Amino acid sequence: MEQYPILSVDNIFYRYDLRDEKYVLSDTSFDVMRGQWLAIVGGNGSGKSTLARLIVGLASPESGSIQFNQEEVNEQNKQRLREKIGIVFQNPDNQFIGTTVQDDVAFGLENLNIQYPEMKQRVFTALKQVGMYELRDKDPSQLSGGQKQRVAIASVLALKPELVIFDEAFIMLDPKSRRELLKLLKSLQKQNHLTIISITHDYNETVLADQVMVLNDGRVVDQGSVRAVYNRNKDLEPPFAEQFRRELMRKGFSIPDHYMSNDELVAWLCK
Amino acid sequence: MNKLILGRYFPGNSYLHHLDPRAKLVAAIYFIGLLFLAENVLSYLWLFAFTMMLMWMSGVSFSTYLKGVKPLIWLILMAVFLRILFTGGGTIYYSKGPLMISSFGLLLGFYTFSRFVMIIFVSTVLTLTTKPIDLTDAIDALLKPLRLLGISTADFSLMLSISLRFIPNLLDETQKVLDAQRARGVVFGEGHLIEQMKKIVPLIIPLFASSLKRAEEMADVMEVRGYQSGQKRSSFRQLKWKACDTLSMVIMCALTIGVIILNHF
């Protein structure tokens, strides 16, 4: 596999208004390798969503550069590069362009001028992946928020991107379907070397990631493996297993003082 | 809003429901043109019979169609009375100044009435048996020749389909704002006209604000999914012209021949 990162963000600065003193993002740099899953966590207003908009070229940084596959994202090539980058936003209602589920998934494919037989097959595959195939003829008013969210995810998967950004895209889902979809994404990451950036509030979601990046006030505070980040940042609200471990430690159990994944914790408890 | 029958779709399984939307749209427009070709009572009755048959075939009850005429009845009656009162010729039954009631006037009044009613009936048959989105596709297909002039018809039909898609959302939102304002103590539908109009303002502004926000988000989504105005796009919804569609065109020709023949009696 290639050695260069699929996405490389280099020293970007961004503010919404040039008159503003404060930057939404300042001196942000990070790399994402192909096939990696990067979770970006941070509080409200930390610049997470802005970062996502910059990566897909909906806005341009004031200084610094964003490179996708070693090519700088700019006005001229963003349309072409976007064929390889997908993004799922938070509000599923405003992401529904088509009049029915299948029309919506087909929208992006129509834009790429893909011919009907292939389009049909890709739409159906994507809908089956997210478990919405049976509801393909429904219109958005007949769907729940979570179902619309699945359609939005299918719309992006149908485009077969190399990199997908999920901007808090799982909040509308109930816990069970969230687990299912995250599992699906994990398998897509494994099999198709899909690169995933998930922006999230939910610390349990970070467990699946290879890397976690903590954003605070527009700056990268920490980046590393899940284990390292939770070991270093004790004030960060951790995933369930880690929470449980810290609680056990506080109660005086002689549990190792480092981050443990679900499996490790279970193994330790069963000892 | 719910009273409007014209422009609503009734799901069904009739022969008309299965026709190609392009065939239906062309036939409906053609039929309206044909109405102006009819010259005597017989040909009008002939067209009436055809309209009735269509209405029966659609499988929708006759009262639904009458409801479609209802909101327009005063407009129709006014047109009819103007026709009756200002047309001279034939036997004159009554006259006073420029006003008169003549046999010609009555006949023209009947024609006007029939034309209006049939236009409404036939367009109602069209919209009741065709999904709005299929109709959009049909309009898109019929506008295709304009592409040769460099006009982007795809943008137009996408605009139409997105508007259609957001009608239920907008209604939902209106209801939400209405409830929110009610919870804050606004009583709608009370007071004199000016007062009632004033109460609409706090309804319109949040709706505008949210529509603009929604439009912006949607534009972003469309952009990242690769939409570019004027770019060549393929189409997921495929229209298929079948034998029954050709048959319906033949029927329209037969109808025309019938009108031409009956005009001579």
C-alpha cells in the first residue's frame, strides 16, 4: 500500500469573517493514512464541523493547505476530488434530495452520469448495506429520522468514495442500528480500505477508531491511538469500558492504571 | 389546502395509472386544444362522453371530481353569464340596453360552461392518476427540444421535483410554528381582518428563516454529491413507452376524427 497519507491537513487557519479576531481553526495539522479510521472529538464550537467543510472544499482555509491523495484541494479540482470524498451531515432531512429513497441514493450517481444498469445495481447494493432496501419506494415524509440518516449514508456509499466523513451522522439512530451501522463501516474499512473520519460527541463511537484526535477551541490538543489519548487525557469523557475501569479503580480495586478496551476489561474481570 | 383536488394524486391500479406520464400529459394538452375545435352541441356531447369515460376509468368517485370544480364554480358561472348576456343573434328572448338573452348567447354559454368543466375534469384525471414526480419527468421529456437552444431543462425539472418534495416538510413546519406561537398565547383566526393579518407575520418570518437555512444546507449537500448546473446527468427514473401508450394516441386521433365529422351535422 502507498506510504503517503490519503489526507494531509497542513497548518490551516480559518475564520468565518475576516473582521473576526478569533479563528475557528488555527494551526491545525494532521494526516490520515489510507484505510484508517480517525475519530475527531471535541466540544461544541471546537471547529469540528468547520474542519469537515474545509476538507470537502465547501470553504477554503485562509492559509495552509489540505491535500487529498497528494493533490491540493482548490477551486479548480474540488469537483473532481469530491468524487472520491463523501460526507454525511447531521440533519438527515436537509440531505434528502430525491422524492423517494432510491431516487435520493441515485442523485449522486446521476450527477456522475452513470448509466442506468450500473446505477440501479449500485443503488440497490447501497440500500441493502444499510438495511433500507425494502423501503426503497417510500418518500421522506414516511420515514423516521434514523431511517433518513441511513439513506444519507447509503447515498454516500453508493458513490464508492475513498474517504467518508461522518459529521455527527449517527445521533438520530437508535443504539441498535447505530451498532449495526458502525459494524458495517468497520467491515467496509477492512475489506475496501475505506478511510473514515467520524466527527462525534459520543465517546463510545471512538472505540472503533484507529486514531482519535481531540480538538479544542480550534486547535488539535492531542492525537494518537484510542489507548494513548484516553491515558493522557483524564478529563476527557471516556468510552464505557474505560469509565467502568476508572470507577473500579476509584473504589479501590487493583486494576491496571491504563486504558483497556472492552475485550481486555472482560478478560481482566474473568481472571 | 386539503380541499384542493386538482393537483393531487390518488394511488390506484387502473389502466390510466399505468399509462406513460408523457402520453397522458400530451393527451391532456391535446384534448384541451380539441375542445376549441368542437362547433356544435353534438360534438360537445361526444367530448363529454369521452371525458365521462376517462373519469369512470380512473376509478375515482364522481364526487371527487365535482369537488375539483367547486372552488372554480363562481369563475365559471361569471364567464358563462357574460357570454349569455352580451351575445346577440338567433331568436332574442329578452333585451335591455346592451344586455340581451338570445338563443345564440345561450348556446355559447353552454359551450363555455362545457369547456371549463371538461378542462378541469381532464386535468384532474391527469393529476389524480399520475404521481407528481412522474409528471415532472414528463414535463422534462417534453421540454427536451429546448436543450438545443442551450436552455438547461434538467435544472428546471430538478427544481420542480425538489419543490414537490418539500411541500410536506413546509406544511409540517408551518404546523410546528403555529403550535409554538399558540403555546406563547397567540390565538389565530380571531379579531378583525387587520389583526388576523398581523398574526400571520410571526408565522411567516420563522418559516422564511428556516427555509433559507434549509436551502443553504441542501445546496451544500447537492454540491458535495457532485451536482453542477448544466452538466450532463443520467436519469434513474426511466420512462418506458408501451403499446398501450401508442394505443392512447390512436384513440386521441379517433376522437379528433369524431369531432370533425360531428361538426358537419
